[in-house]
Amino acid sequence: MEYFLTGGTGFIGRFLVEKLLQRGGTVHLLVREQSLDKIDRLRERLRVDDSRLQAVVGDLTSPELGIAPEVMKSLKGRIDHFFHLAALYDMGADDDAQRAANIDGTHQAVAAAAAMGAGCFHHVSSIAAAGMFKGTFREDMFEEAEHLEHPYLQTKHDAERVVRYECTIPFRIYRPGMVIGHSGTGEMDKVDGPYYFFKMIQKIRAALPQWVPTIGLEGGRLNIVPVDYVVAALDHIAHLEGEDGNCFHLVDSDPHKMGEILNIFCEAGHAPRMAMRVDSRMFGFVPPFIRQSLKNLPPVKRLTTAVLDDMGIPPSVLSFLNYPTRFDARETERVLKDTGIEVPRLADYAPVIWDYWERHLDPDLFKDRTLRGTVEGRVCVITGATSGIGLATAQKLADAGAILVIGARKPERLKEVAEQLEARGASVHAYRCDFSEMDQCDEFVRTVLDNHGHVDVLVNNAGRSIRRSLDLSFDRFHDFERTMQLNYFGSVRLIMGFAPSMLEQRRGHIVNISSIGVLTNAPRFSAYVASKSALDAFSRCAAAEWSDRNVTFTTINMPLVKTPMIAPTKIYDQVPTLTPDEAADMVAEAIIHRPKRIATRLGVFAQVLHALAPKMGEIVMNTGYRMFPDSPAAAGSRSRDKPKVSTEQVAFAAIMRGIYW
């Protein structure tokens, strides 16, 4: 027995070719000349030679598939089954591309099958041919299709029309549901259908523990089937006697609603499940013209576009969330009875589908998410780069090939650090600057822009911290002035200096090293936390203004780090802290991924606690305040005695790891 396939190197086609070869026949595959290597890879995959799997050079949209006359002559009368699988399965493709592949391609496939005198033409259509029909669509229905406004729906319907009204040889039509990966291996070749929502599930998993309940939409019933079921059913039905002219729905007769599907994949991906799902049909009382008007409001469109772009979801997918069609499959059930070919339940094979996507199809796998890929050849400015977090960050950026611009107060130390970084192979430009002096900030900005033209990344790391109770600060108003001058005004001066060039080139990222104290409202750090809070608030406002101009901000609420800045507080020698290198890893993460905020879970919990139960958060922080004393230096003593740390203090600090006391 001999077979001819269009789309034989595609996803469904590869599995069907394997099935047909198992029957002992010869398979001929239409392939463009520039894609002959795909046939070679398929032969290798299936372990067959060119005597069993033969390439036929042609083109889907050319007359009679562009098959050379001598080849067509050699195939005439030999082909028992002609399978037409080639089509454009892409919800985001334009109208012309859809028409060329789906309609014109079907015209030429029908003509080629007739020219070969094929025994039967098998057209693999889609449930999309029903459009957005409201109700149950039977296998014997076709003209009843409605709401075919989307080009994919229209072209799949029109392609099936070509077969029904133009095919002069016996034919059979198959309408698969939304085809996803193999139920045994998870194998899939592209992101489509439910896969569009996997990135959203992954992001929710990263943000929330699995046990946290979430809220979502219910939606309509989406008919999902694995490729192995589709191919097994297609192969079996194609070889039955007496079924010519029939149409078969290769679907799940008991499909899940969209909300159920998302929950199944949330469980497979170890993400929080939607404990409450809102049925969007409850908003049906709102007149359609009002809903459409709301959707077309510029802020709504911008927000929707931004969210969909971030998740990699084509806008057209939203129109299928309330999919209204159910598919009757009684003819398919009749011919598959007692064969063992049936649709597996989604929950049983969802884990392998998720696992294959995360290992092979996740779009992030194809992005350069390394620090080098982000900063190589880019101008990166780091303030306070001669010690602690700034130095560790500079070393990482130096190793990643960034053009480093570093600034600090002490020229001798600045020169020493620059030489160390150059020894690592970095391009380093060091400029002395006291970032608490506005004139020096302005001069620093002018020099950097004159020498480099622009800045790609600004890391506002230079800062001053003061640990002193308010009871000891009544006559020290200058503490508040000093921290505000460097931590807030100095950082804002640099942002405002470098921002015009960032906005002009529509690219720039600003990383502000803030403090976990902003989230926990740390006692003894009122001056320091207030200055960092001011910078946080400024950055949120600026980000809202520049969001559509690709100038972004990341705030890092840094926990306690073992740096020279905390050295005067000897009690910190006895409590858990991050190393500067660990802190620099957080800065690198900010530069690569550009999140709005990076914070520890304890910091986020403290912020939530303060929002929901502020008095409780206040009591917890007061307990720590009373447990840990002021340092001798803060109290005005010159004592150098190492403070004694009790086991209770160590235990409390371990539980509240990273929080300032």
C-alpha cells in the first residue's frame, strides 16, 4: 500500500507517517526543495531509508502542488490514500497567509490527488470549521457554521468546502479538537492552544506558594486532544471500508471548561490553583456595545496589550475564552468502538505535557538570560563601587563584559579598584564623586555622557545608614539631613541626569539598592528607612510616567549584608547576614530580568502584615527593638568592648533573618 502526504513533516504528520510505515507500505511526502533536510531527519527518527520514505519536491500553493510532470506520471495509479494535513495552524497569522496555506493549498492538493488517481482523499480539517457555533455541532453539519469572523476559522471552513464541492475522488474529512502533545511523552513542536497560558501559570508559581488560593475565570469548554489519539483514530478510520464521504470529529466527548483546564495544569506545574472561578457569562447583561466601548478605551487597550505581551498570548486567543461550541462525535465513537482507541483524561497526562513544555518549549529557554547576554558592551554605572555590594556587583559586571563606569569619594581606593577590575579584563572608567554633593553629581553626569554618550544601566548603590534610636536623636537632626542628601537627593540627581538620554534611545534600566527596613518599618533606622522610602516612592512615580518608553526601575529591598556600612554595629557580627557576593547576585537578577521589586519572602510578609494588621507588625518590631540595644557609638560612648549576645537574641535574629534591629 502506498501513501502520499502533505504536511508530513509537521507535528501530526510525523506521528501519522510512523503509523503508516508500521503497516508496511511506502510513504511519499511533499516537501519544498529547501526543506529536504527535514525528510532526512524524519528518516533518521523513524529508522527507515529512502525506499520506504520518499521525498516529492513541490510547493503547497503551486498548481497540482508543483510536482514535476515526470514524478506525477510515476505516481499515477499507485497512491491508495492521499492525506492532506498541510495547513497554517497559527491564530496570530495574517489573513493572506491563512488563505494561501489553508484554502489555496487545499485547492492544489485536491487537484494533485485527482491527477494521481488516488484511491481516497483524507482531509484533516479542524473543529475551527464550525466557527463559533452556539450549541452542539454534529459531524454531519457544515453549512450551519456561524461567526467565522476570525481568518483562521473562515479559512478552515472554506478549505473544507473545497473538499466537499470540488473533490472528484472519494474523500473523508476529519475534524480534530485542539491538538496538544503526546500523552505518553509530552512531545509538542510549538506553543498553541492551552500552551499560551503556561507562562502565566509559571509566573504565578514564582510569585505565590502552591497552597495560596487564587481567583480566575471559568470560561467555555475547550476541546483538547493529545496527538497520539488523533493519529491513532485517523489511521484506523482511514483504512476502514465503506466510510467515504463521512466526517469524523476527533474530539473529547466530555471536554473541560477553561477554568478546569487551567487548574489541571496549575497542579501539574505545582502552581496555586484557582479556588474560585468567576463565570464570565454573568457579565452578559452588559450590552455588547458598552463592553466593546470599554475594551477600546486607550488605557484598557494598553493594559491588555502589555499583559498579553508579557505572557506571550496573542490577542485573538481572548475571543475563544468563552468558546460556545460542543461537538457530537457519535460517528467516530461508532467506528472506534472496541478498538481501544479513546481520549485519555487530561488530568492523567497533564504532568508530561507541562514537563515537556518547561524543558523544551518555554520561550525563556530561547532568550539569553545570562548577565553577559544582558550587559556585554553596555554602559553600566555603579555608585559606591569601591566596597561591599557595589564592589561585588562591579566584579560580576566586569566578568560579563560590561563597559563599567564607577564612582566613589576616595580617589586612592577608586584607582585601586579600577586596576583590580581592569586586571579581570574589564573596560573600566573611574570618576571621583561625592554623591551627597549635588554639584559633583551634575559634573559626574556630564562627564559620563560626554565620554560615553548614554547610560544603559544605573545602579544607585552609594548610601549611608545610621542605626540610632529616636530617643538618642532629638539633638541630631543632621542625621536625617545626611541620609536624605545621599540616599535620596544624590540618587534622584543621577536619575534625572541620565534619564533624558535613556528616554531618547528608549532604553534604560535603573536599579535602586533599597532596604528590607522599608518593608518592615525597622526601629532605630528612621533616618535611613525614610530616605530609602522616599527613593522608592520617586521611582514608582517615575516608572508610571516612563512605562511606555522602555525606561524601567527595579527596587531591591536588600536584607542585612555583611559590608563596611554595618561594621560599627558589633552585634551584627553575631547574627545571620548575606555576603556581598550574594547581594550582588540579587543586583544581577535585577539587571537581567528587570522585575519591579526584589525582596525576600520575609520582607514581603512584613509588608503584607503591616497592610492587614499594622498593630501586630508594630508589636513584633517593638519586641525586636527592646531585645537589641543601641550600639555604644550610637549612645555616644567610645567603648570598644564587644557586646554580649544572648541565645534569645541569636534565635530571634535567625527567625527574622535579614531584618535590621
